[in-house]
Amino acid sequence: MSAKQQRVKVGISIGDYNGIGPEIIIKTLRDKAMTDFFTPVIFSPAKLFAYQKNVFKINQNYHIIDSATQAQAGKINIVNLSADNVMVDFGKPTQASTQFAIQSLEAAMGALQNGEVDLLVTAPINKDEMIREGFPFTGHTEYLEKCAGKKGLMFMISDDLKVAVSTHHIPVAEVAGQINAEKLKKQIRLLNRCLKEDFSVEKPKIAVLGLNPHAGDGGTIGTEEQTIISPVIRELFDDGILTFGPYPADSFFQPEKYSAFDAVLAMYHDQGLTPFKTLAYELGVNYTAGLPFVRTSPDHGVAYDIAGKNLADATSFEEAVFAGIRIFLNRTENAELYSNRLRPRRSYKENNRDEDLPAESE
């Protein structure tokens, strides 16, 4: 692991602590060597982790700080959000656990936007309870978009399969009305750029799924493929973006088919996430693509049914941490290469020296 990677500060929000959030964080960090790879910065009441590490019988020391600016490499840092004891009631959300989920997320995002951490990894939240407590977003993605001031793309990633979804957390009855040519073009262009900058894919190949069963069957089961999706694919392909489809979703997710592409764009949430979570299982990561910062999360929920029973598998959360680090480093390297690109030079013979031309305007 490079020295640059060791210095990466990973901000971590705890999600609903009556679910499995703190457990998978603790288990991810139980190997002391993990802090040789990155610097974890958890936003939580410190006493919560002191309690939960005892529940799961994991010996762990924490560096308690007031601000992410005080985080130290080689230690598990906790930005203490409360000095009070926290009442844990495993298996069900409470007002306190929901309020701290919101507070942790907002504190971590604030540190990310201030440059105090390099990326964000979020533990699972209970969306319904957070909305009841006044959180005006239907999920992490929508909150992150508001903070960034731009639209992102929900992108589920693993080593073997990457699936983005055109529409996020909306009712199925509204999906067709949200599919339009301009939106799809923007999303596919964003996906193409993301694969290049965040995943170092030189010439991405993108598969696009149809909206209707059998991709419309030539217009007999819906016309969106003919009137919207296919024309977008042709236009972008002619512009040099290797986009293919639309493919019938029911038969696409076979290894010999999806493995031919670097990413897939599904039309709606369950069309993409159901096969992804089935195939990627514990190795899947939720990544919000297209934003000016990096955020990842595990691809599962709060799992109240196993909370507190020492049954939670931390694999997806661990994958989220390392995927976030790889994406951050890829972005950093890409930005450095771009900023240091060769520029044309002109010779000043009169003083026998060279001088750079001004950079081209973007």
C-alpha cells in the first residue's frame, strides 16, 4: 500500500445504531493493520462504540476528538457527537437512534465538504424514520445531490458487475414518465466519464436496458425503446461513446452477456438492484457517481432482525471502504495527469529561453 493511500482519511457515518451499522464498522476495523491502509474518522457518540465493542467482544481502542482536523493516522478516530450515554435498543428504530443517524451523516458531510476527510462511507439508515424526524430526503443519494448542488447517479459496483439506475427512489407508477432522451443522454455521458476517471477504463462499453418486458417487443409492449432509448443509444454511439442496447432485462444478467460490458444502465431501481444484489451478494457496494466528492456504502440495509446478535457480515462495508479509497485515488491521479498535461511551447530566441503558452480555456 502506498504512502499516499495510507494518508487517505475516510469519514464514516454510523447509520441507525439500533441496526447493524456500528457492528459492521467495528468488525471492519477489528484488524489493527487496517489503520495502516487508511485513517478512519467515525462521526458518533464515543460512548456508543465503547458499549458496542463490548457487546461484540472486540478489543478496540479509540482516539476521541472534537473535530476531524484532529484525526491521527494509525488510530481509529471518533469525532464525539455527544458526551452523554446512549441507550441502545437493538432491533428497532428509536427517536434517539434516528436523530443520531441524521446528526452523524450531516457532521460527516460537513467534514467532507470542508476538506477534513477525503471521502465518505455511510452505514445503513432507516429512511422512513428519518423522514418522520424531519429529514426531507428519500435516501442518501437525494441528500448528497442536494449537498453537491447537482444530480448524481446511483451506481452499484463490484469487481465483476457495475449497474447504474436511471430513476432512483420513486414509485414504479412514475418511472415511465421520468424516462426522457435528455436525461438518458446526460446519465450515459456521466457514466462514461465516471468509468474513465473513477475506474480507469480507457474505452468504456455501456449496456442500456429496455424499460418494458422484452425491451418492448418491437413496440407491441410499449414504445419507449423505439421512441426514446434506441435513438439516444444511436446518437451517443455516433458521438464516440460505446453504448449498446436496449437489451431485455429479463435475460441480460447472464455472465456471458453482462461480462462483455464495463457498466449497465437500468431504467429503474429494482430492475437494476435486484439482479445486482443477487449476483454480487456480499461484495456489492453502492456508489453515488457524478458528484464532486466520493461516497460509498454497503449494498444492504439496517438488518434489525440480526442487530445485536453478532451475526452481521462486514464484507460489504469493508468493500465499500476500499472501493471508496480506490475511486478517490483514481480521481486524484486523473486530476494530476490532466493538470500536468503537455502544453504547446514557443521559443523566445531573443533571450534564448522557452516559456509556456497560456493554458487553453476549458
